[in-house]
Amino acid sequence: MEETLSSLATWGYIAIAFFSLGGSLVIVAAAGVFSAMGKIDLTIALAISMIFNFIGDNLLFYMSRYQRTTMLPYLRSHHRKLALATIMFRRYGPIVMFVKKFIYGLKTLVPLSMGLSKYNFGKFAFINLFASIFFVLVIGLGGYYAAGSVTDIFDTVKEKPWIAPIILFSILGTIWFLMDRATRK
């Protein structure tokens, strides 16, 4: 455990940058927890998360707008989900950019559908900037202030390791069920 924490100080910021490109909620929360433990600096970790989260969504928008022929083969099986993301954005407007940051599955689909729909890149980047800041502050600071509870949970899981797979599969199953149900409407 001690080796993991010492390598976290060395490679933690690089991991935060890499996983924040994909909008990882878990890595931002983990950065808050590790900051509370004193392993990494909170301000630097949150700044890196904000910057790379912003860049990641802009790259998805760019790829779907200007590399459409390259992207279309990968998106063929997701027509319904892309249509749902487009409808949600038309119905609810920019608020979808803030909400989608917290929902796995929509994180990728909303920038892709907005890029395919000829949405203005300047507007997208402006909204995405504030959505990235909001997302990272809520999750990162939430992880920072909940670090005591999280370490207690990890201690419980260490004592009873059979709990972890049950919780993991329950969360993944619930997300899959809800996303499947939402895309069929």
C-alpha cells in the first residue's frame, strides 16, 4: 500500500490528466480524496482535471465535426443514443452540458451529437468551459470533504473483500439498465 501511495505522488498528476480527458468522475473524486490524505496538492489536481476535461470534450466535438468520415463507422451502432442526446440538447439547451458531465454514457454522446449537428464551436467551448469547472469543483471538493468516509469504506472492504464486487456489479447493472431504458423511449 505504501508503494502505491509513493508512486501516486510521482504519477498521480499524469493519471489525472489522462483520465480527465475522458471525463472520469472517479479520478476527480479520487484526486479529492488523495488531496485530503496529503498525497497530492488539491489546487493543482483540480486545475489539471478542469483543463483536460475541457480539452477532452472539445476534441470529441472537433472529431465529430471535422473527421466525420473517420468517426461514422464507430457511431453507426449508436444512432439512437446520438438522437437522444440531440433531442435532449434541443429540449433543455445548455443545461444538458452541465448535467451530462455527471452521467456516464452522455459524457461522450453530447459532444459528438453537437459536433454532428453543426452547433457553433465557440458557443460549445464557452459552455463547456463553465461546465468543466462546475463538474470538477463539485466532484473534486466532494471527494476532498468526504475523504474520511471513503477511507472508512475502504477499511471495511479490506476486512470483507466480497463486498466490493457486489457493489461494483450493482452500480454497473443499474447504470446499464437505466441507460438502456432511456434510449428505448
